[in-house]
Amino acid sequence: MSTRKGDNSAFPYSALAPDEQTSQLVGSMYLDSTGLTQRAYIATKAMQAIVSNPALVDVFSNGTTELASRRAIEIADAMLAALEQQS
């Protein structure tokens, strides 16, 4: 189980699990995908917003992609912290 905020899968899913004796699909089993984490997904969306608007690139990053990337991660961390406080 992850300990850092945002390390959970952005797209977890449930699936039927095979019964060990009959091999028939029964019940429901939670599976955690190995794709993007919640933090990476939110940062990706923030980065998309920043780079799609030239004015935001200048505001958030002084025109450099490295700084824009850092800002996107900071936005993701802030959003995860806010969501954590609400629960």
C-alpha cells in the first residue's frame, strides 16, 4: 500500500476473481492498475493547461519548460493536499 499522497493509481478498477476450485469468475476483487498515479495525472492536466496558454507559461515558468514542469507538480501537490483536508 502506498504511503505518499497521490501514489495511488489514477485509474483503479475492480474485476471478477476466478474461484480457485472451479475457475469460474465470482465476487469482486479490487485491482490497482500500474499506470499513472493520481499525482502524475493531476500534474499532467496542470501542465497541459500551462502549455496551452502562452500567458500561463510566462506566469508559471518564465518561459522555460523545466520550471513549467515543476509548477505543474506543485499544483498537483496543492490539489492533493486540499483534497486530503476535505476528507
